[in-house]
Amino acid sequence: MKEFVEFIAKHLVDAPDSVSIEVAQPNEKTIELTLKVGPDDVGKVIGKQGKTAQAMRTLLTAIAAKEGKRAILKILD
């Protein structure tokens, strides 16, 4: 899941080297991914009215559901 989100984020931003993802697992059924990008690229990852971020969350939810887990994506500004 981490690699999937990282792949999408790196292709959306102007500075792919600034993309980093932290993974936390608060319990065995939940995975929390925290996405950090450069200050100039936050808008590109979030998208207009949050549509790009919502699409990433939807895809991530589908991937996690296959594994029987719940995924949470946080985007830091």
C-alpha cells in the first residue's frame, strides 16, 4: 500500500524527491499512512475541492479491503 500511494504522489508533484510516507499501525486491522510533500506540491496532491485526495483514498480503501484491513490516508501541509 505504501508503494502504491508513493507511486501516485510522485507522479503528481513537481519535486518527487520531497515525497515521503510514514506508516503506522494503531491496531491489527488498521493501517495509517501519512503523506508528506513539498510545500509547493500540497495543492497538486489534494486537487480541486479535494477530488484527487479523495480518489487516492478510495483506491487505498479498495486495496486494504482485499487484505481485510482499513486504511487511513493523511496528507500533511
